[in-house]
Amino acid sequence: MSVDLRGDCPNCGAELAADAWFCQRCGSPAPHPWDMEEPDPPSWGAFPEVPPAVRLWGPRVAAAALILLAAAAVVFALLVLLFGVFVES
């Protein structure tokens, strides 16, 4: 089964066969499917564009959480090593 994607000759208007490389009437090259304009993509189901400033919040929040966790670990280690806090004697 072949699909007729060629349409008419852009030079003389003759009907082109689906597998034609050249027009049978005038000899001009037939348009190929990859040369034709693509239709606009459907707008339904498309995600809205996220502004760049909003996209950066995720990594920033994750980095801040990791920094706070590392700082808490350092403070905990210093309290244990220097003062023996949180250790039962």
C-alpha cells in the first residue's frame, strides 16, 4: 500500500504518481515528503512552557537542603568530639 504524498507538480500542475521522482509532463523534480511543510503540532496535550526562573528552583532547593544537612552533621560531630554531648557516660 502506497500513500500519495506527492500531490501535483509545482511547475506545471500535473498529477504526480506516489513513487515519481520527476514530473512525467515537464520533467521537473517531484517534491519529496521531507521537502513539504510539516503541519503544526496539535495544541491539545502540550505542556505549557515553564519560565526559566521557575525551572531553577528545584536544584536550588536541593542544594540548600544538602548544605543544611552537611552543616548539621558538622555541628553534631563537633559537639560529640569536643564536649561529649549526646554520648552517655
